[in-house]
Amino acid sequence: MRVVIAGSSGLIGTALSTSLREGGHDVVALVRRSPAGSHESRWDPGAGRVDAGLIQGADAVVNLAGASIGDKRLTDSYAQVVRQSRVDSTATLAEAMVGGFRGVLLQGSAMGFYGSRGEEPLTERSDAGDTLLASIVSDWEAAAQPARDAGVRTVTVRTGLVLAPHGGFADRLLPLVTRGLLGSLGTGDAWHSWITLEDHIRALRFLLDSDFSGAVNAIAPYPARDAALIRALSEAAGRRPGFRVPAFVLEAAIGRAVEDLLSSQKATPGVLMRLGFEWRHPRIEDAARWLMAGR
């Protein structure tokens, strides 16, 4: 299978590329610089430019491209950068598929689609939220509409908090956890819908091989409250949970991106469950032990 990946240098893209290549698949990464070989192809999503022949000839396109929310303080101007980068990359790929693409589009998305919903149970059928991040994710998903209208099997992958030994959440918060300095973010009552990197990559490959189209909550079956998640990580590291970090401190540090850490999303992965996907780390205690073993 030939798979084109946009956003291949990120945490998920790197792991997925490695997994697919180890499985014998041909992976081509879309890059903004000069290609380093036949395994790369240059594109410019801001200008709407991509090799349409490459896209049309692929069996699958995985779109994970977009400016990171966690890398910079989320000011109004940077929020627009985040939004536009996702919309531009998605629209460029979707429009290149019109008129002949017969493969599958795995379209990146996020649980931020739902906003902060407190104790409300969330499924793939739940409406979008009303937060800044929810509006960004909604626009991100909507940009793939040309592909859907052209009959492309499109899987919208709403990713939760990805737990990995290195990168992403781990690099930002685990140093505090392993020193026994962190007890919770905010009050600790918010629900996190999470998944380990290993299970996330397995889920993506599972969806590539399925015939499903539509939105998928790419998360573990058991969400965890913030304090319980931090406690599980602390115990796996041989530490006691530390201090609560007030919401105003987090907001001062990262701006409106605090929504991503404090939003409460008590969601279930109904689609993956119905399709028969099996998690290796279904509970936060399983995930914490795996994560710490990998560090």
C-alpha cells in the first residue's frame, strides 16, 4: 500500500511512518523543503500546491499537518495561525483528491471538537462545543468536505490526549510528575479522554484497513479525571502526587491553550468498540505503567 502522510515529523506522524514502513508499506512524506529522496514530496499548503499525481495514485492519505497548539502561547494571532495551517493543509489535500482518488483519507482532528462539557457523556454523535479550540477543530474538519463530496472514504480521527514515553504531553508534564511536584491541573476534576501512542498507531492502521467512514473518537475506553491520571502516572513512577497547579497559573504560562489541558471531555470510543478494535492499554493504570517503562 502506498501511503502519503502530511505532518510526518510530529509525534504521531513519526510513529505511524515507522510502523507502516516496518509493515512493508511505501510511505511518502509531504515536506515544505526540498525533498531528500523519493520517500518525500514537496508541497506548499499555504499556496494550495501539492503533487496531484502523487495524491491521485496513493492508496491512502493521512493528514496530520498543522501548527502545534502546545508549542507557543495561544494568543489571538497564533490561534489564527493554528486555524489557517489546518484549514490550508486539509483543503489542499481534499481538492487534490477530486476527480479520481480511490483511496482513503485519514483526516486528523481532535477531541477539542467537543469543547469543555463537564460530566456530559460524549460520543461521535455529540455536537461541537463553543470554545476557541472547538471552532478551530470544526473548521479543520469542514475543510475536508470537497473529498467527502467527491465520494472519498473519509475517516475523521478525533484524537485525545496522547500518552507517550517521549514527546507531546510527556515532555511538558512528566518531568514534574517524576519529581513528585504535580498533583493536578486546575481542580483535578476535569475528565481526560486519552490514548497511548502505541494504541493510537494501532487504531490508525486498523481504520486504514476498515471500510468505515465518518468521525472516530481515537481514545481509550475509560476516560480518567485529571487527578486520577496524574496519580496513576505518579504511582507508576514510584512517587506520590504533588501540588495542584491553579488554572490562572497555567493560563499565564500558555494563554488560551489552557483550554486543551483543562477542558472536561468524558467521551467513549463508540466507533472503535463497534468495529472490534482491541486496546493494549484500556485503563489509565495500564497506560501509566507502559509509559514509565518506556522512559
